[in-house]
Amino acid sequence: MRLPKFEYIEPKTLREAIKALSAHPTETLLLAGGTDLLVNMKYGVVKPTTLINLRSIPKLNYILEEKETLRIGSLISLHDLYTSPLIQEKFPILSQAAREVGAYAHQVMGTIGGNLCQGNRCRFYNQSPFWRSVRPPCFKTGGEICHVIRKPKECHSTYCGDMAPVLIALGARIKVIGPQGERIFPLKRLYTQNGKKPLSLRKGEILKEVLVSQSSGKSIYLKWRWRGSIEFPIVSLALYIEKEDNKITLARVVFSGLGEGPLEISEIEKRLLGSTLEDSIIDSLSEQVTKLVSPMRTSIYSPAYKRKMAGILLREGLDKLK
């Protein structure tokens, strides 16, 4: 498949990029690695008139440690992220998650910013024009109905990223810059849980960097997929816990592949507080989470299968963090 025609811009500064993006925000998209965007353009599910290549902007590719905070530039590649000695030593879960993304080519081309801002996926959406032509356009592609639930004005496409659940579990924040200046806020607020418009970025805003504070807790990332590479997660789980006197004082439980955005399960987090991770507690929580999640059939995998896998991953993750 060929790319459609579009205007191509290579800004030299973030200010230039913001100005170009603000001029026609609904018709302009940002290009970082392009591993997700260019495929969707070939499929015709996104049709920008203009692409702004952020790779032409210097000083957005860095990993820095300042005091107790790790700063990651939005254009750092996933390969550089997982091979960084600093990341491997102090945030091994980040290194692991970056290595789980796609295949080697995706990791070399893909960026942390692009991965965090990737679009949602659905079996009715991520298809060729010929495949989609047998049905009316879905709500996400400009139509009226969601083919997943056969209801109008709704979109239940699924978030399937690897990096966001891990960073949310670590309590990461992001810095975005736009026409109105700079904002820093928790990464989890980037995601709207709305399949039609999954990101909360304002007009003209660009993700500049990710901020992760040092912590003393334990973390793990588990990803279930059929193949060893080139696969989005069917279900994945990021876990983070802190303990004092062998009792959990802080817990974060974040899934991917189960909802319209990264899915943090606060009910499980609350039940974990004060726990010593006994086998009976783990069994109870793994059973409870299968009743708390409500995945839609946006892929070939059934909701029942995804619920079951959520419970299995939670049990495995808690066992490993004992």
C-alpha cells in the first residue's frame, strides 16, 4: 500500500512545531517513529493533510538523572531506552517493557513519546479500505455507529500499549508544551478512556518529556501474546508495590488491552494495602479482578478469555513480588 499525498514539515524548534500544529489541528499529525501512524495512513484510517516530523527538532532525545528524578525526552527510541545502563540499573521494568514492544525494527524506530500517544485499536478499525468497505464507516472513522456494540455515537476501541501501564504504575508524570505554555501532570491523566479521542492533549500541545521519580518499591511487567514479537498485548499487566514490615503500603495495578485506555484497578489496589501477599489473598484477588474488568470484543480474542488472562497475570505478578 502507498501513502496518500500530504504536506511534510520539518520544524527546527518546538515553537515552530506548535505553531504548525495549532494552525490546523484536526488535519495535522505529528510524526516521531511512524511505526503506528504510517501504517494507519496506508490503511486510510487516518488522513492527515500535513505531517510534522519531530525528528528534525534537536534536544528531544535524552535520558537524564536529576536529583531523584529521571527525565526521558519524548524522542528517545525504545531501543535506546531498554539498552540504557541507567534504566537497566534503576528502572529495570522500563527496560523490560521497551524490549517487549513489537520487534527490533519497531524498537529502533519507535519513540517513547510516540508509544505513549499511539492510537487505540479495533478489529473493525485497523483494516484495509477493502475490508472496511463491506460495512458503514464506524464512529471512529467518521461514521455513526460502533460495530463492536452496535450502538451510535460510541467508540470502544482498545488501548494496547506497553509503556503507559508501566509508567503509570511507577507514578510517572509528563511535560507537554503548547500555545498556552507548559503543563506537567500525571501520565494517567493523558488518557481519556474515550475510544474516539483517547488523548487529553489540548490544541497544539506536544509531549516533551516523561518524568519518573526514584522509588524503593518492587515492580513487574507481564505481557500475554501469541507470538514472541511483533505483537500488541492481548492482555498485559504492570504491578508496583511498596512494603513496610512486610505489609504493602502502596500498590498500583494497571492493565493494557482491556479498555479504552490503560486500566488502573483501584479496588484491587485498596485490597492489597496492609496485605502480606498470602496465597489465599492472591487467589481471592485474581478471582475478583476477572469480575471487575469488562473488555469488549475489539479483537479476535473473546472478552471471557481476556478476563481469565487478567486473573492469571495478576496471580503470577503478585506471586513474583512476594
